Amino acid sequence: MPKILIVEDEGIIIDLLKKKLEKEGYEVEVARDGEEGLRKMREIWPDLILLDLEMPKISGLGLMEEINKNPSLKRIPIIVMSEAGDSFELKRARELGAKDFIIKIEFDLPQIINKVIQQIGR
């Protein structure tokens, strides 16, 4: 069963994503800040990371910079979640290796599931 790590601090988004992804057959772990996200990545080695850019302790971009220092972690596909399509943040996330993007104001569960499937299958 593919493992997904959701690194997000908004409870409602966590609940929606976790419920839907588990229903689709994925194992889901959650980290509520960047530090916890980095620790969990090293513990569970997820198949995919859904990463919020605006996080407590370590931002999503800061977390991606840390991931890029570790070749094993760098291989994990990342789908970035952003509040508004800030072009600088999204450009920087792409430079750091983001595979895809989700704009939270356009939050659409079926679209998110399709993006996950595109990256890691079922």
C-alpha cells in the first residue's frame, strides 16, 4: 500500500485529505509542522509528500531545501499546496523539485487524487 505523508497545519484540510486518500487505498501519515514533517519523512520513507508551503517551525520551502540535502529523500515526489498561486513561491518550489501544485482556494478532492495517482499510481 503506497504511503503518503501530509505536511499541513490546517485541521480541516488534513481531515479531508486523510479520509479521501485512505478511502482510495493509501496509507496516510500526518505532520502538522515542518520539523515533524522532516522527522516523519526519515522514519516512514513515504512514496509521496503533500506539502503546505506556509508551515510553522520550518516553511514548506525550507523543508524542501532540507530534503534536497538528502539524495534518498530527494527522490520522493512532492505535491505542493499553496494558499494563493504566489508565483515566486511556486517558481521556487518547482526549482526545489516540486512535481505538481494544488492551489487551496481551488481545493478539489478528485483533482488531488488524480494528481497523486499521476505521481505514484494506486
